[in-house]
Amino acid sequence: MRPELLVRPSSLAHLWKTLPSLPRDRRYLAGGTDLMIAASHGHAGDCWVDISGLKELRSFRETPSSLFIGSGLTISALAEMPAVKKWLPALALAAPHYASPSLRNMATIGGNAANGSPCADGVCALCSEKASIVLLLKGVKRKLPLPAFFLGPKRTALRKDELILGFEVPKWRHVSAYEKLGPRSYFGISKVSVCVSAEISGGVVKETVISCASVAPVPLMARKAAEFLYGRRLDEGTISEAAALAESEASPITDTRSEAGYRKAMVRVLAARALAKIAAA
Amino acid sequence: MEKLSFVGKSLPRKDAEIKATGKALYSADLDFPGMLHAAAVRNPRPRIKISGISDAAAKKISGYRALVTYKDLRGPNKWPLVDTDYPFLPEGEARFEGETVALVVADSHRAARAAAQAAAIKYKELPFETDPLKSLEKGAVKLYGQDNVFAKFFIRKGDAKKALAGAAYTVEGEFTTNYQVHAYLETQGAIAVPQPDGGLVVYTTTQCPFYVLDAVAAACGLPYNKVKIIQTVTGGGFGGKEDVPALVASHAALCALKTGRPVRLIYDRTEDFRSMSKRHPSWSRVTYGADKNGRITSCVVKYVLDAGAYSTLSPIVLWRGTVHAAGPYRIENVLIETYAAATNKVPAGAFRGFGQPQISFAQESLIDELAAKAGKDPVDFRLHNLLGPGDATATGQVLTSSCGLRELVEAVRGKSGWDKWAETGFRRVEGNKARGLGVSAAYYGVGLGARGRCLDRAGALVNIYKDASVTVNVGNTEMGQGALTVLAQIAAETLNAPYESVRVEEVDSTKVPDSGPTVASRTTLMSGNAIIEAAKPIRDNLFRTALDLLKEKGADIAGMMQAADGVFSIADHRVTFGEVVKECWSRRLKMCEEGWYAAPRTTYDMKDGQGDAYVTYSWSADVAEVEVDLETGVLKVMKLWGAFDVGKIINPRLADGQAQGGMLQGMSWAVYENLVYKNGIMANPNFTGYVIATTADKPEYDITFIEKDYEDGPYKAKGMGEVPLIGVAAAVANAVKAASGVRVNSVPLLPEKIWQGMEERKISGGKK
């Protein structure tokens, strides 16, 4: 159902000025692709604050050492940016797995995080890119490592009225692989996703980040597997051992989408496939 | 062979333009002055004892008008269907989560929804049962009668158990299938408009306007002649708009009577999931025996449908499943027992295939196992046993010449390269992926058959206006399958009227008599024959008049008159349909007629399940090529070869569409669709959680029609809509077995199940 009240601030300054006058049960509307679903279940509040028009949330900045991605950028816009293709291979690889083309045209990267779901493809990719998330409340900014933003299923570190300004991602020379098991060929919520980003130097792993979706209450960082890989060559034995470690770190549940045992086993299969792709890159 | 002008051609769909351009008016698009909006107050738990319903909180909502409960009924609280156990609105007890307990009416849709949220049902929870097998055990919670059995049927032919004991090869398996949601684009909805004389006009999306008429008249205590049902453009049905629209429309009607205003009741997707009909989940145990030559000698089946909380259409769904349970084979000894069990879940009902796809999956999976035991190729084994003209079915019905099943199986064998695949055991491996090939055969009794014979008749009204435009009214509906088009082709052919001049209208219950439901692939056959009946006397007038006109033009009437493409001619002399109609009118000839077609008698005996069950059968053979990821169990159906004998094809393009749609829907059920109940509550009642196939999952199709004439059919047609769906699941399951070695006995064939099977095979060293 549509909300009782929809407000559309013209700027961030206008937003902060308007908020106190609005009903308490308010939600931000960016792409709307999650909010509309929540609304159809009656869980989306009476007042929507439409931030999709705020230019401040759609910036994209590149510095010598990092990229800043505005939270209001859509998935399809990001997927086409040359800087994303160059510096954020995990995000570029995850984009085609993200819902459907029409949803990618609407959905924002900020909303993907704000929804707080452990299955979010965009978030999973950004976690493996070593992204930080930048939050903003009435002019006050704070920055968290992205994995720390997620507290539990549908629970995030966002405070009342706080919004996501964007993501800061370091530039590092890495290759990535994104492996997803969905319920059908495309347009499905992942049963398991594994994203690996790795910097290989002189044939050995210099740094790896492994993030997994849908196998823990929050986007999961497979840290033991990543640490194990440090300084090693990506041969078959190493890949197999790292994949087994990743599996041991997962704590999936059985729900309407899949089964815990299957998900856990698939972390190993997908991690091994992702690492093999990186080894071959 | 008769030369045909319109039948057998891929003429454009009559409703293509309004649907493609968005001009079509569905139930939710209709508006009436002063119209109010209703919303349902639903049972939140699996089974409750209701002590009251309060609208105290709803009254505070601006625009709130009224609460409607069973107390507002003006007739007995029994929805007249096959049985009458489903009340229009529950009085003491509600029996499944999502059941409508009451309705609220308000000025706006929004206010009605808010009021429905605010209305409070006072209740106590009652013990409930969600497992159909447990429901059938002694000592189960009592939900229906003494034994929780809505219906049971038997087929006894020969001595199946004795034959099994003497068989050279036997196989036995237990199989389960899950729900399927119809997933029609347009959810359920109705608008009831009170009339000055106390009657009602009801607009609704439905396959069965006359079921709606029965229900609205009963609920409102109105004579039938004060209730008019108008079918709105219907956005998909697939069986899901057979029975339940009658309930939705009755609720709208009660709201309209109570408020004296037009009332619109439109379901949202979630409540449609929770409360409307579904394909029955099933459990079955099937046993086959064969002799040393690979002839099937015995078939024993126990088949249980999970009917849900009320009987609705379960008895007839079960009966169809019963008749077809042994599969399309010559078997001397058959023992089939079937049950529809009550549970505290959504009532299941009609869905394309109607009780057959579930048991076809089981028995066709097992036929492959039997072939393997007998050391035969699955296609050869089937060809050795398939039904053909002159053979007797499990019910002892001797088949006529309209049976092309063996040719269908030969067709898919040839086209799929079956024999080449046989060289590698129907398996091809590349890396961590394996492809496999599987086959199945199926049949489908056209029309309602012996169990529904009293409803198996249809009317038609054909009216030619002075300007030579033609209107046809029938009692069966267009729901996307192409009925308006196919029936227009039949009318045009019979009258020799240009196709463009024929318009078939959506059903208005006051124009034609009760024509039964639009189900069971019966519309082309029943309404088609009724149109021909109606058109015949008009045709006689037209043809006689045409001959006179040609004579006046100097034609030699000793020559044969040709009637084709809307023109009548002898040699070079010709008159058009328009000219002939004009002359008929000037001669005051009757240009409007009614037709009526009743299905021939069937001889089936319910006691032993022997006799003719259906007037005729449509036939199908499927081959599926699948790819299984050997590490993840992920399954993709790559290609489906389907061959069908549905009699004469009236419109090849539409037939192809029906075949593709049926195969895709069958594949989606077989591979993806998984509705989940947790403790009596539906856990994924939406398209976010309930997965259906998309265009990206669509396999490649290869479709063959082999037209075996059915002499009693309109232009020798049978029925098309359902048979393409039935055999797909088994063909896919057999292909999965070939690819992965895993026999999955449960639909949907989720990757989790295939992977589990592969893991077990690893442990057992490939023996499982």
C-alpha cells in the first residue's frame, strides 16, 4: 500500500529542516525496490521521505587512492562506469547477478546496504572490495568498515533518520570473481554467493578478501580462509583447503529458499570456483 | 479431406490488440458511480474457534462503512460446489490460515484495507493437521466426516496383486509433489452492482461464470433471473479461476446488498496466494510388474491428494487422477485406490492437468525404472506397452482410431536423436556438468468425463446482423488460451463468414444457458460443437439463398457451388457473404439461432472403476534434455521435444502457444516452484519467495502435432490446453537420473535434492 504521506526534499539541507515536522513512522525512499515489497506486506510506515532526487547522494569521485560512490547511484549506472570496471571488478561482476535489468535501473547501491539483508549482491561485492560506508545525520558524518554496518538480519548501524551518503573504496590492484547460486537462471535472491578479491604478486597471494552472502545473519567475511591464503600460490591443494575453511566459517540457516547443509557445502564449491577463476586470470 | 477456409489457419488473435495496447478492461479497471471497496478479514492461524468479530477499531477509520459476516447471508451458508462443506463465511470455525472470516466495506480501497487490519477476530486456537497422510491415520484430528476423506475411488481390473507376485520384474516407489500456484497475472476480483429490482449484476474475472451464478444466487437468496454474471477480460486462469471466483464474487455481492452500493473486491497477491486454489500436493506409492518379455502385467497405485481445509473440487480432481494413474499402457491387471485428505491448509483445486501431472510424474518415473530392470531402452519399452487404437485402458475403455501415441513417441525419438544418445547411456559429461535425456508419455481424457457428465453440455448463440457482422455468444470463457479466436474460426468456417466479421463475446450469463465450466480442455470441443449446432440452420438459409443469387446471376446451378473465404461461387459467378446476408434479411429468414451440445454418454461404473471414462483422449510424448551441475546439483532444462495428438488443430499458432506455455508451466512446477508451509502458515506467499520460471529459464522447444481426427469433435478437434503440461516433470526427472544417476522422487526437483542424492551415491559408491 502507498504511504499516507510522501515528501520530497530538494536538498540535504532541506531534508534536515523538514524531518522534525514529519510523522515518526517514516522511511527513506531511494530506488524503492525493497520498500515497495515491504509496503505490500504493510511494513513500510506511513511516511516516505523520497531521497531519490538528492544530487548530493549521486556523486562519484575518484582520488589517486580511492573512489567515492554516492549511495543514490543505481546498480545499472555503476555497472557502466569505466572507473568501476577498472577498480571495482567484484562490483562489476556482481551487477548482472543483481535482480533484473528493470530493478537494476531503479535500485540504488545505498538501498542495497540499508535494507540490511545478508543476501545483497551489491553489498557482498563491496565488502570484498574493502569498502567503507559513510553515514550522515544532520551534517554529521561517520565512517564504518562496511561489514561492521550489518548487525543482523534487517538490522544495521543506521540511527534514526541517519542516511547513507556513500561508500569509500580503496584503489588496490586486484582481480575478483563472483559466484552465485540463485533459485533460477537469473532474477533470484541468492541461496549462496561467494565473492573473492585477491591481489596476486609474483605468483603468490598478497591479499585476499572473501565475502559470502546468504550464509550468515549478516554478509559474511571468510577471514580464516583469506588469512590462510596469504603468501601462498593458488594451486589446487591450496584452493581446496581455503574453500574448506570458508565453509567452516559459514553458519547458514534453512529457510524457504534453501537448506542449511546445502548452503554450507556450496560455500566450499563456490569459493573453490572463485579462487580457481582468480588463479586462471 | 474437406477444404477449409478458416479452420486450420494461424489467424490473428481476436483479443491481441486490446491486450497488447493495455486497452483491455480487467475487473480492477471497472468503476461505477458510488462504488465502495471491500477487503477481507482473514484467519491468522491454521484452525480457530471463532467467538466473535469486532469492528470497534475499524469504526475509527475514516470512510469505514460496514462489517459483513455470515449473519448477512440471505441463503443457506453452504457454497454449492461438488459438495457443500465450504461455508460462504465461517460461523464457528475457520480452518486454514488466510480463510476469509468477514469482510469490511469502506469508501476507498485504502480505508477498506486499514479497516480489515483493524477488525478483530476473537478466537481460540484449535488442534490442526497439515500432513495428509497423518490426517488419514486413525486417531487424527477430525476435520471432515469420520475419516478426513473428502473422496476416494477405486479401479479394479484383473488381479493386480497376483500378477505382481508372478512378474519377472517389479519396481516400487514412493513419490511426492508440492503445490503449484497458478500465478495468473490478474489476481482474483469481482464487482457487484445492485439493481433497482433487488437483483445484482456481477462483473468478475472467471473461467466459470455459471459457478459464479450458482454461488451468488445462493448466498444472496436471489432467483437466478435476478442475477447476471458478466465475465470481464480475464488475465489468466489455468484452473485457478474455476471454483474460487464464485466465492470472491459472493462476498462482493453480500457487501453490495448490505450497503446498497456497487462494491469492488480485488485481492492483492499475498492474499491470493494464501486463500485461493492451488495444484494439490500429492503422495503416491506405485508398483509395476512386467513379464520376462518386458510386457507390463500389473500396476498397483495408492494415491493421496492433500486437499486442504474444504473439499472444493478435490473429488473430481482425484477422479481424473485415478482414471489416468496406471499411465497410457495396456495392462491387464490394475488396482488403484485414491484418497483426497482433509488438512488445515488452503483448499487445493483445479490446475491445468487436474490431478494427472502428479501421478504421471510418479508412474512415468517408475516406468523408466521398470525398463531399466527389464534391460530395455526406455522408448522401446514404452513402445512395446503403449495404448493404441483398439486397446483397452485401465478402466477397460476400448480406444478409437483417434490415438496417435505410438507415432508421438516415435516422433520425439527421431527428433531428439534418442538413439544416438543411447550409445552413451543418455548421458554426456563435460567438465563438472552432465547432460541427460529422458522420455515420458501421457494422455488426457478430454472434457468432464463420467464423474462430471451432468455438467458436460454447452450452449451457443449465433446472430448475424443486417450488415453481415456476426456475434457469437458462448458459455465458456477466454482466459488467455485463445477461445475467442478459435471459436470465431469455427463460426466463420461453418457460416462461410469472413473471419474479421465474426465477434465472439465474453460470457454474459443471460445470453446462453449454463454451459458448464471452462476447464478440462473442453471449450473447443463443447462450445465449438454448440456453435456448429447453432450455425447449421443459418448456414442452410445462407447456402440456399446464395444458390438463388448465383442462379439469378446466370450461373449454371448444375455445377457445384463453392463456399470459401466468405464468398459463394459457381464457376466465374460469385456472391459475397454480405450480399447473401442482405438477401436473407430481405427474405425475412432467421439469422439468429441457439445451439446446444451435450457430450455423449459414458459408461464408467464408480464401484469397480470400469467402463468408458471420457469421450476421447488427447495424447502426448515428451523428451527432455537437461544439464546438471555435478557439484551443486543445479538443474537446467535445455530442450523439450513435445509431440501431441489433440485431433485437428484449429489454429496452429495458438496451438503452438498452448504447447509452449504448457511445457514451460510443467517445467516450472517440476524444477522451481516450492510453496512452503511452516506450522500451518504459508511462509512464502509472494513472488519474492515463490520462484517460477522466467524467460531466461525457458528451454528450447521442438513441437510436433500429429492430428488424429476425432469424428465427434468440431472439425475433428479434441482438446489442447492441458496435455502439454502433464508429461514434462517425468521426462525431466528421467533426464536428471540419466545425467546425475540420482532418481529424485519429489517435485520440485530442487538442486538441494539432486545434490543430496549425489552425495549419497558418493558414499554408497554409486549404488544408490
